Amino acid sequence: MKPTNIDNPEYFHKVIDCQYACPAHTPVPEYIRMISQGKYDEAFKINWISNVFPGVLGRICDRPCEPACRRSRVEENPVAICRLKRVAADFKSPGADFLPEVPAEKNGKRIALIGGGPASLTVARDLLPLGYTVDLYDNQKKAGGFIRTQVPSFRLPEKVLNEEVDRILDMGVNTHLNCQVDSLKKIVDLGYDAIFVGTGAPRGRDLPDLPGRSEGGDAIHIGIDWLAAVLYRHVIRSGPKVLVLGGGNTSMDCCRTAKRLDAEEVTVVVRSPKADMKASPWEIEDAEEEGIPIIDNHAPLEFVIDSGKLVGMHFQKMTAETDGSGNRRLVPTTEPPVFMPCDQVLLAVGQVNAFPFIEPELGIKMTERGLPELDPTTHQSSIPNIFFGGDAAFGPKNVITAVAHGHQAAISIDLFCRGQDLHDRPAPSTNLVSQKMGLQDLLYDSRVATDHRYAVPTVDRAKSLKNRLLEVELGFSKKTGHQEASRCLNCDVQTIFDFSTCIECDSCVDICPESCITFTDNGDEEDLRTRLLAPSDNKQQALYISPALPTGRVMVKDENVCLHCGLCAERCPTSSWEMMKFTYNCPTAGEK
Amino acid sequence: MSTDRPSFRHPQAARNTAGFTRKDYEGAISTLCAGCGHDSATNAIIQACFELAIEPHRVAKMSGIGCSSKTPAYFLGRSHGFNSVHGRMPSVATGANMANRDLLYIGISGDGDTASIGMGQFAHALRRNLNLNYICMNNGCYGLTKGQDSATADRGSAGKKGVPNPYSAIDLCELAIELGASYVARGFSGDKQQLVPLIKGAFAHSGLAFIDIISPCVTFNNTATSTKSYEYVREHIEATNTFDFIPLQQEILAHYPEGTSQEVVMHDGSIIHLHKTDAGRDVTNRRKAVDSLEEEKAKGRLLTGLLYVNQNIMETHDIINSTLRPLNSLTEADLCPGNTALQKINAGLR
Ligand SMILES: Cc1ncc(C[n+]2csc(CCOP(=O)(O)OP(=O)(O)O)c2C)c(N)n1
Ligand code: SF4
Ligand SMILES: [Mg+2]
């Protein structure tokens, strides 16, 4: 293999598993380090710059970082990254001196944002400091979009949401709330320099062809609409017997909300096996802990109506089968239909995009899936000054992806308004700083804690089931937050190898607890992986290769389970290993 | 400096046939200087024990005084051990060995500990062919007391102080062959590929197995003018032979062309297969073994590898015909012949 080019910023970025997995590439280890030092303001600021909604995401993020966390490769559970984000938000001081300055004198460019969700708000936050005039249109009476109307308060208290949304609006967004945009053309005609569409995937899927659907009438609800109705108190009660159809997070939100609206029995029914459910494992766990059974492998057959009233549903039992080519699919079993009594059904079987306000004559090209045709990097549509982001861009994803889209769209809009090439994008800023302090010490806490993942305390179950506004999770205390933070393996502190001073004494090889380092003859990757001291079968993780050493061998380090404990650097007599903190910050709009 | 090592080990760390992982053979974290050759030698011992699936509680580690003699703290944390006084490792090992011949004895010493203060002890352990694995971590200096030249320092070699050593050097391997050791090898801490099999061969051998491990002292004797530095040793090393150690019951898979290899069957039935670079060399011939060492020395080369092995010299227990059982398992009935026997003896003396 060729020697590793550690000057490529993506090499060490990839070693920071959590940051790399995060769509917004939040510098996770750095904010966790700030938390462990009690610097909550700094921790919050790092988050806010990168993901805009630390308090919200610290509660409801899909957390792609956690399955990626290195810790889960050396013990059972990843660091509770998401909950630590909340720690930063919970304990930061009330001031907001981290906010960037917004110039009083505008740059003369006007931007319209359609939809007031996380994607649009991110665009607003990134463009306002650059002097743009930003108009935001939303059909609700408060901005926030999906996270306001569909995420129940027991998971995300309104106060937290308001604080984070208002922080952006107060930077100087011109809001047009309660304003349904029913014609994009009208907005185009207002002469904006650029338009950003962040209208989400607003339509919940129905089952219109299922027998009994129309007779079932108002006992059958679309999950997301029902959740919004609960928020606005149009719905204050739930039927005594509720069936919730679907296996995603909306389904979990529906069933738990129903339980809080006095439903006596709530049951979730899913088509597929439980293991294939789309909902996050922790959401499923929370629902089950609240006494909500989840029945899998049942596909809906019909709504059963008796004297004009919904009395239950029939389901077909399904089973997962693997066909000849190894593809798994669901097939009905031969068993007779199963009847489940109910008087209310909530449909949470998926969400779809809808752009009823986009007139065909505008000429925005759409794909077969009903989504806009976009440049995946720039988010630009076929109309140069119209951009899309969030769920409206590539279909339903999650909040953190919407934020990442917002950042990219803001960069594009800024480049566009300055008449520059949208593909000539600003580069990430990186930095590599030695962690050596004196002869023996390191600037970071290199000890590897053996603590197991801490559980987040929750409020009394009986109380929380009576009050849908009462947040279930209490968040970590400062102390537990500190302990959990200490589990972080500091993956941003890199092991840097200088082959020119190495005397091949083997000290690093001998001390490394994970046997990451091998000195051996070079070969191609596949061959090398079979010749390392420890099994090396995680191909997602890079091998760090040095140029040839005096004995002709090379140093090979498998990054996979490195604990970043710094012992190699400590034991090296010639300081050929050095621990250096690698900072990787995504570019934001306006940077060069 | 770290005073402990993270407790995590590689999630797919291998287990040996006795069910242990390598971690089960580790000891406390080393307090030696970063880069000390002794740490590598220590790790070679750990590796050999792991690969041979030795049960840690069947091992006793003995040592004298020195940085080298501290290393038993850094390996086999679950074994028996005795850190004795300077140069006295052989006596303590002899005592323990006499009391229980069933354990595996690893004696750790340094060049100061062996070739100066402990020379008399060393000589007699060799002479008796004590069933001991005598490992000398040889750095050509007294590391622990700040790097004075030891008796193995080559004439003219200069350490950190910069004063060339005026005396001639003792070659511990030659001495060991001369004085009756039955397994003599030399390795280099910087070459585990060679060192680990040498240690495994020693463990399989019955009788005194002496391994001289050239083990650089990075702090006091790793200078450009020293003949025991990493660089000098790497440049002047000459391997007698490479070899495969094949433990008992393991199938021999390699094919050895005639005349290029020599097979030595160890007491426990394991086999050492030597691949010779020079057909004239015979490691079972004492004179030739010494000749080889001298020849290479004359060329300015340092001969390493398995230098000498003789399976026919009896170990101490067999020479003195001692009991096969550990002394602590002998009961009064075993030890006291009884009144009738005493009367008989007394009668014979009247
Ligand atoms: C009876 C006695 N004399 C002298 C000493 C001082 N002393 C301690 S270690 C040592 C030399 C150790 O040299 P070596 O065996 O080569 O060990 P190294 O530190 O080089 O590994 C000496 C002379 C002592 N501890 N006890
Ligand atoms: S003084 Fe020399 S022998 Fe002792 S620990 Fe340091 S490097 Fe090793
Ligand atoms: Mg010494």
C-alpha cells in the first residue's frame, strides 16, 4: 500500500467516527471534552454553530453518530452523544453572546424561505450575518415546522423549541406566519434573488383503498395531522381502544400521545417483523415501557364497520421469506384473518412529499418520485435561483439532515448571489495541534474510563402518562453528564507517526492495549490485513501506513479499535508518535 | 506518565488452547524508560507463554537486581515470583527448583547481575545444568545505576558518558556453552520474530537454557559509539539459522530440502527445525558452536539464533536422583522411614 496521506483532511475526519457520521459533521469529541471540563457554554456554542438546534437535537435527533461511535466497537454501548448535547443546552448560561453579528446595513440581496422548519431556519441563520434580507413564509402560527407540529411535547417541550427557533428569528428574519404559500409563482414574482423551499414531506400516507376506509370516517386519522391537532388542542381525547398502524417514529409518537389522552388500550400494529421497524430502537423501547404492545407481521386487510361505526380491523398475518437470490420479502401466511377490536385508528404508515403550490409553468423539473431534480451538492433546482432542502429535497430523512442541507443551500445561495461558481465551494477548515505538555503530560484526558453507558433518568411514569406536556426524560445531571462524557475516547486526538525518527524498538507495539500497531513488510491492503497482530476485518476503518523504515518494513496501524490512549506516544523514545488534536470544521456560507 | 493501561483489549483477541488471551499473561505497566529493550524482551516472553498455552499458575519467575530484573513485574502477573538480591537469582531458582520440579522456571537477569556480581552463581547453575530458563537482558551497562559499563561491554564501546571501555568483554553465550548449559541462544529485543521461537524452544528444553538477549538501554547506552545500540546491533547482526518451533502434537507441514535443515527433538517431544545458512554449522556440536561464535566475532559480526543445544546432558534433578514429587506433597510416611528402618540402620552401624 502507498503511505497514507494524512494531509488529506478526510483521512483523520474519518477517524472521528461520530463527526464523520453526523450529516452536519458536528465536532462531537470537542464538545464532549468541554462538557467534561464543565464548560457548558463552549460545548453549546460548538453545537450551535454546527447543528443550530442543540436543545432540540439533544432530545429528538436520529443520532447517526451513536451507532458509529468507536466505543461500541470496544464495549457494548456507544457514548450517549445525543444526551450529552442536551447537557450542553441544559446547563449553558442564559446569555447569547455566541451569536454572530448581523450587520445593520444589508447587502441588498433578498431571500425567500418557504416553510419554517429546521432547513429554512438554518439557511436564515447562515445568511443573516452576511447581510442578506431574509423573508420566511410558513402556514402555521409559529415557525418550527415538523418539529413543532409533529413531535409531541413529552419528547420536546415547547419552551426548548421556542428558545431555539426564536434565537434565529430574533437575528432579523422577516416572518410571514399563518401564511399559506399556494403559488410559488407569486413568490417568484416578488423578485427575490433566491428562493429556498423547505416545506418538508407534509403529507401523511393514507390507505384509501382499504375496505371500510370511507365508512370509518372520522374514527380514522392520518397520524401527523392528528399530532398537529393535538398540539393545537383540536383533539383533546383519544378513543378508548386505539390501533396505531406503522412502524416508524411517527407511529411511536402517536401511540404514546394516545396513551396520554386517556386511551385505555393502545396497540401498535406493523406489517413487517419488529427487527425491520423504521423507528429508532430507543423510541420503540420507550413505547413498550409505557405498556404499549407492538404486534408485528400483521398487514391491514379492512376496517370493520358495524352500523356505521368503526368496531375493529382485520389483519393478514405475514411472514418474512428469503427468495432464491437472497432477497427478503413479506408474504401472507395461510392463517385466517385476525380481528382486532378498536374504535380509533391512527395511520402512521409513511409520509410523502407534496408540492401543490409549484405551478408547472415555472419549469421546475421534477423526478418520477415527485421530487425536484436537484444538484446533490448545491441543492440547486433546474431554475438557478430556486433551491430545495430538508425533507422537500430528497424525501423524508431527519432533522439533522435538514440542518446539513440548510448549510449547503446557504453556501450555494451566497455563491449564487455573488455570481460565483456553485461548485467552487469553500473547503473545511482543519487544524492539527500537538497535545504534548512538558515531557510526560498530555493536554487531553487520555485515561480510558471503563464506565458503562449511563441511563437518563425519567419522570414518574404514572405522572407522565397523565400529562402529555410533561417531558419524560429529565436529562443527565451535571455529575452524570461528566461521567458519561468521560467515556468518550477522544477520537479527534490523532496518533501521528514520523517514520524518519523511528528506531523500530517495538515499544509502541508492546504497549498498545488493542494491538493496533504492526511493523511488517508492505503488501496490498487485503494481504496486509491478514498479517497484522490483531484481526483486521473491519474494512470501513482505514489502515495508516508509513513509508519504508530502515529495516525495509513499514508501520501499519489499524485505526479500527484504537483507544486514543496516547500510550504509543508516551512509550516512544524518539517521539516518533505524537498525539495531535485534529479539528475539522465544515465551511459555512461566506467563507472562502 | 501513565500508571495503568486501559483495560480494553482487542474485541477479537485470540484465545490459546488453554483458554487464555494474551492479556492473561501480562503484568503491571512497565516503569522502565520509554524504548527500553527490556520491555520488548518482556513482551516476547508474554508472547511465547501465550503461544505455548502455558498455564500462568505453573510458572515461577526469579530475578536479581537491575532494570532487567524488575521486568518480572511486567509479565505473568498471575504467576509465582521472587525478586531476590543482586546476582543471586540462580540460588533462589535452584532452591525453588529443588523443592518443586514441576513448575516452569524463568530466571531474569541482566548483564551486570550475571557477568559481574552474579558470575559465580551463574557459573554453577550452568555447571549443574539446572532446569531453568535463564534469560539475560544484555545492554552492556548497569542501566539501573545510571549506565556504568558492564562486563559484557565491548572493548572500545562508549555509552552516554563517552569514555571507551578499556576492558575486554565477556561473551556470556560462549561461557554458557563452555560451562555446561545444554541450550544456548542469542536474540535481539528488536527482533521478536526470532526471539519468540528461541524462548519457546528454551521452555520446551529440559536443563539450563540460556538466552542472551541483546536489549539496548535507550537512556545510557544507545549512542552512536556503543556496540549495544539499536542501530549498531541491527547493522552487525548475523543469524546462524532461522527455525520453526513445532510444539508436541502439531503436524509438521513444512517441507525441508535435504542438507538445509537440522531437526532437534526436545525432551517434551516438540521439534525444532533449523534452516541453516551454512551447512558447516552444527548446533549440537559444542566445539563447532564455539567456533562459529568466534569466527563471526573475528569478522565483527554478532551471531544470533540458536547457538547450541545438547539433549543428552542430564539436568540437576536427574543427576542427583531427587524425588519426582514436589516437596510440599511429601507426607510424613514418605519422609520418615519408620522405627524398623532406623533400627536396621543403627544395627548396621554397630
Ligand atoms: C549487592 C548490590 N551491589 C550493588 C548494587 C547496585 N546495583 C543495582 S543494579 C546494578 C547493576 C544492574 O545492571 P544489570 O544487571 O545489567 O541491569 P540493567 O539495569 O542494566 O538491566 C547495581 C550494580 C545492588 N543493588 N546490590
Ligand atoms: S536505564 Fe536503560 S535499562 Fe534501565 S529502563 Fe532505562 S533504558 Fe532500560
Ligand atoms: Mg545491564
